[in-house]
Amino acid sequence: MSGRIGGMTTPDQPSPVQGPTQSVSPDRVHRSPSALVAGVLLLGIAAWLGADALFVGHGRTPWLALAALLLAVPLVIAFTLRPAVLANDHRLRVRNPFRIIVLPWGTVAGFRSGYSNEVVVESGTKYQLWAVPVSLRARKRANRARLRQNREAGGAGGRTSLVPSGPTRAQTDQIMDDLDRLREARAEAVTSQGEVTVKWAYEIMAPAAAGAVLLAILLAVG
């Protein structure tokens, strides 16, 4: 008598406990409009002069133009178009000319504003925010507006103020305030913990270094 033993099944194994997952949070992007405009203009000038030297120049001129473009274009991009500050509910991402720094909110101790804007981590290390430059002129203008509003408020005596309402903080100072409020709100979140990571921008540094070496060789050989 033959029989068939049915295949035995084992109960499903419980899946391992998953760590906290980060929900999708859109980035708030901060950049310098004046730097973007300057970068586009400089790249346009470099393209115009470089193309003329490459295709019309004689002798060593095309090679010198090529070396100069290899050196100048990455640097212009690095200092004008590249810098940005991207913040979401989990981390702050700082894109500076030659580095990208990712800082979970739990590692950020605060922000510091003087002649430059900086983010300070718990270890005391500071990173400059190239995309949020300090404008002393805008800061003075905002301070004057605040003083005028205070004088009008103190002497109005119930009358309508003649001073138009407007921002009493410079735009970059307002950005720093917003970032600090976001840090305070998200610093204790589980998804805001981690380590600071720094990545060098070799895609900028390599062509600029190659252009500098080529330019030095061409100038040395005369």
C-alpha cells in the first residue's frame, strides 16, 4: 500500500523589525539670486571669448583658451551656480563650492550669523552656508525700517501709521530664523538622528586641477 505524505508547511516567519523609515519630505531650497545671475553672465562671457579663441585663434592660443576654460568654468559654477541649502523635516543638506555636507537635525546645535552664516554641529564644528550670504546693507535697511516702525508705534497715539508695513529682518536673516525653527521642531524626531557626512566635489575639483596644470605647462614652455 502506497501512500503520499503531503508537504508540510511551516508558519510564516515574522519579518524582522524594521527601523524608522523616513517619509518623503520636500526640500526647501535656498539659493542666492545674485550669485545665479552673476554665474550665468560669467559663463556666457567665458563661452563667447573661449569659442572665439578656440576656433579663430592661431598657434598656442586655442590650447591656452582650452586650459583657461577648464580652470575657470568649474570654479565659476562652484562659487555661483552650485551653492544651495536644502532643508526638509529630517536633515539639512549644505552644498558648498567644493563639499556637500549632510546634517541630520539631531546633530545640529544651532546657527550663527555674523559676517557669514554658519551652521554649528554638536561637536563644535562649523560649516559656512555659501548659498545664504550676509548682506550688511539689507541688514541695516531692515534695522532702519524697524526703528521707524517703533517710533511711529510709540508716537502714533491711536492714529494710523504712515510708515508702510514691511519686513524688519533682512532676507538672509529670515532664512536663518526659519532654519533654526525647523531645527527646534525636528531635532528630537527619530528620523532626524544620524551622523554628519561630508562628500568632496571631485567633479568640480578634477577638471579645475587639470586646467591649472595644463595652463602652467603651456606658460612654462613658452
